[in-house]
Amino acid sequence: MIHAGLVLDELRRQGVTDVLGVPDNAAKALLDLLAAEPSIRLLTVTREGEAFAIASGLWVGGRRPVLLIQNTGLLESGDALRGTAMRMRVPLVCLVTVRGYARMAAHGGPPAVEALDAELLSRPDLDSVALLTETTLRAWGLPWEVLGEDADLPRLADAFRRAHAQEQPVAVLVTSDTALP
């Protein structure tokens, strides 16, 4: 479990001005804190692709946005990510809650690309989006960090440094639910 207050503290340290996304249960505690945080504007969108486009515009306008989306939405928004945030070289950190990650990890973690087939992707005991998340990020050339517990929080700061140094989006896969402090 990741304590939402610690994530919020890091967002403040990084000077984040806006968090955009589609609410989901895994991020509920963080969303609740963000809704009450006066220094960060929380913007809810209807589709994750909108979040990439709006965040890119905010960045052009001098703001420092972050995305908070689920891995299903990340896959849905691939064209907006590619055509807007990556093409514009927006240093955008994307907090991605990862549905199905715990079950996938219990079955040995992300499979090799060669192992992805119709049989594996249709197994009822696994969520195919978890199987495809890291493989898709790799195919897109999008770097990522994994945040699974409080001890991993330095990786969030690393993601901000990497996004700015490489001038590109960086995903942070949040593999467990956020909790209130």
C-alpha cells in the first residue's frame, strides 16, 4: 500500500500545478487529498486521451501538470500520448494505477512478448491489461518506474527528473492502492 499523503508531498515538492485524469478506486485516497489541496488543481476528464492533450496545453502555458489514470485508460489513450505529448516532448509524469498487477505478479510477472498469445490474453484468472501494460510502454519507447509501496517513493522523484532530462513523458506504474495517511 502507498500512503497518499506521501505522494501528495512529492507532488508539492515537484511544483505540480495540476493533476488530470479519470477517477478510479485504486487512487481514491490520493484523489480525496488532491480535491482538498489548494496548491494543486484537480481536473477530471471523460477520457484519458483528453488528459494528455489538456496536460500538453497546460505545459505550453507554463504549468506543471501530472496525469493520474488507470492502465486501461493508458492503453486507450495511445494516439493522444504519441501524437501530442511525445511529439511535443512534454516532460509529463503519468501516474498509472495498474489494474490486475497483483494477479499477474502472482503468476510470474509480465510475460515475455513472445508469450503473448490469444490463450494467455483470454485466461479468466488474469487481467489482460496487466499483461499488456509494460509491453506496450516498451513498444512506445516510454520509460517507466514502478511504485508499489512507500519505500519506492524516491522513484517518483526519479520519474520527474527523467521526464525533464529526456524531455518526454514518463509513466509511474502504481501497483497497489493508495491509502490515507
